Amino acid sequence: MSFSLGGIRQWHWISGAICLVGMMLFALTGITLNHAADIPANRVVTTAESQLPEALVDQLLSLDEGEIQIPSALVAFMQEDKSIAVPSSVSGEWDGIEFYAAWPGPGADSWIAVDAELATVTYESVDRGWISYFNDLHKGRNTGDIWRWFIDIFAVVCIIFSVTGLQLLMRHSKNRVSTWPVTALGVLVPFVIILIFVH
């Protein structure tokens, strides 16, 4: 990495351009998370119940008890009968009579339950809305490994942006007398708030 003024500026604007949208997203969701209790929840609950065909029940009864991957026949049945897309990667508990699986996601939670004795399947999904979706992205809640890796890489880019910004402040501080007082204010304000008001 070049440490010339031009090199620092280049790293600063490149890192700023890369993380611009991400910083806005995390700043906005920081506000919505901070005021989560003040924002009305728009929960949409979807439920479905259906009778299972005998062949599908027999297939379930033939499975070993314990944690199993959801049978592909059950996934296909839910899609055909209720137009509900159940992830084929979902795993659940099968005790020989009942099967239960849940798969939380950002801004939503879903589950499916099968009663082999009654030959019934019950499905429920709770969608908490777009604000909850983006809040969960902010927290990395139920977002998968790829998004968690993105957050880590994004954080590194933000660090580069901040460090190169500090270097630029150091380079220009001689000509701008307010540089360090303003920088010190940015450090002191949160520190004082934490010290006095956060208990």
C-alpha cells in the first residue's frame, strides 16, 4: 500500500465508495433498532392445514426416528397443495408419530408439523415486515454464512475508510486548526455520555 498523500486519498475514496450503501443501511437500521419499541409491528401470519395422502404418511412411517431432513415428498406436497415453498434443506425432529421443523429467517419465522396418526400437516409463517427484515440483516440474525462473511468484510473496509480518513486529517491538520478539536469532540461526546448516563 502506498503511503503517499495520493495513495491515502485513493484508498480513502475507494473504501468509501465500496461501503457507502452499506454504511447508510447500517446507520438507518441502527435508528430503527434503537426505536424498535416505537415502530408498530406489521406482522402477517400465514397458516395452512391439510390432509396428507396415505403414500406420504407411509413414507414418513418408514423413516428412522431422530433428526432428519424434511422429506422431498412433503416439500413437493406443500408446493402443489398449498403453493407454499418449504426449503428442502430444512431438518426437523421425527419421533415415529410426529415430525416438526422450524426455520427462522431475517424478519420471519416458519414451522411445519406433521401428525402421522391423524395424517395432517400444519404450517405457519410469521412475517414481521421489511423493517424487521433489515434490522435482522443489521444483526446478522438468521441470515446465513454468506451474509455474515459480508458483514465481516464490510467492517474491514469501514476500518480502512476510517484509518485513511485519520491519516488525511493528520496530513491537513496544519492548515486547519479546528481539525483536532472537532476530532476530540467526536471522541469525548460518546465517552462522556457512557460515563454519566449509561449505567
